[in-house]
Amino acid sequence: MQMSVKLGNTLKKASVRIYKGATLFDLREFYVGKGPAAPELAGKKGISLKVAEWKTLHENLKTLNEKFQALVSRQPSPASVHVPAPAQEWTSPNGDAY
């Protein structure tokens, strides 16, 4: 039995699965295969946690979440971040600006 949850609007997923007899919690990036009806395929980027590792993570989620929220609250909001304008406009050899 496998169950997965898509993480936001990305091709990242969290899943629980059995692989070679081991129960795993997976965080993994996926990609879309070639072709018009290609499925999403697991990429190389990701991590699989065994049961003991998952239990340790789960036991510490409250503390990790508190630390994460504290860091997020210290970050400037996107509206207050100043992004300087480019010093000059770049053009391609055929004259198109980019």
C-alpha cells in the first residue's frame, strides 16, 4: 500500500511506501516523463526515512515547527524586500530586449 501527498504547487511529494520489505517515509521530487500522456516519475532528489528515523522526526516535530515559525516571523515580507532595477537593459544579437 502506498499513499502520497503533493506538497503545494510543485512536483514534490511526501509518501509512505514499502520498498524491498521496508516501510519508508519518502520526501521526493518528481518529474514528468516524455510523451503526451507521460506519468510523473520519481527523481533522484529526495530522502527516505526508515521507521526509527520517522519516529525520531515525528517526536521532534513540535520543537522543529516552533523553531521554523520563529525563523519565518523574522523574515521580511516580500513587499518590503527591495529588488534593485537592472543597471542597463540587455539586448540579444538580433535586438530583442531581455
